[in-house]
Amino acid sequence: MLELNYVPVISPIGNGIQSNGDYSTVYNINADVAAGFTASSLAQSSSEVSKILFFTDISGVKGKDGEVFDTLTLTQCEGLIADGTINGGMIPKVRMCMEAVEKGVGEAVICDGRVLGCVKRAVEGSGGVGTTIKKCM
């Protein structure tokens, strides 16, 4: 995938060491954070990072009416977080998208991983797989 200019991010797991030297404690490190910081770092190191995909089991960022936003700007995301439209577990995902875009990633897409062909559709920008977050429209 790297040869095709894709950076795969697998859900990271970390081991913790106990005072007795035991390494059996396992930590689930947030994959969104790992992916966001990886993409941001690549974008800041003069590499072009046009898009980052975040996968979830919902259809995207939803408005108060339940409809999925196709595209949001950073400013719109801030407003939707402030007014409680974006809430719960979606806040850290959206914030990581925003941070990646702020640091030079072209756009971030929150994809519904249950949709057949979602990766291809999200990469191609053909829509219908979630919410795209951009700096501006």
C-alpha cells in the first residue's frame, strides 16, 4: 500500500510494563489519534497528504434532524460541537479530523465502514460513504 501512496493504519495496541516486569497489561490506543497524528506529521514533513479516512459504524456526522452531512468546514464543525449537534464519541473523531486538516491534510473523511466499497468511494470522492471535513468549501 505504501508503494501506491497509501498509509495503512492498524488499530494500535500497546503493552504496559508492571513494576514486577510483567508485560501482560495491554492498552487499546485510539486508532483515530494514531492515524491523525501520522497523517499530520507526513503533511508537515513536506509530503502531500490529500486525504485521511476514519472508519466508523455509523453513516457519518449527523445533524439534529438525523441527516448526514456530506461536507463540513472546520468552522461548521466547531459550531456543531458548540451547539451539541456533534456529541459523545463523535467529538474526538471530528476533532482529530479537524486537527489533521488544520495541519495540512487536504481533507478528512469519516466513512461508514459498513458500506461495500467505502474505501474506493471515499478515495475517489464519489460520496455517499460519510462526511468529508475540509478547511473551507
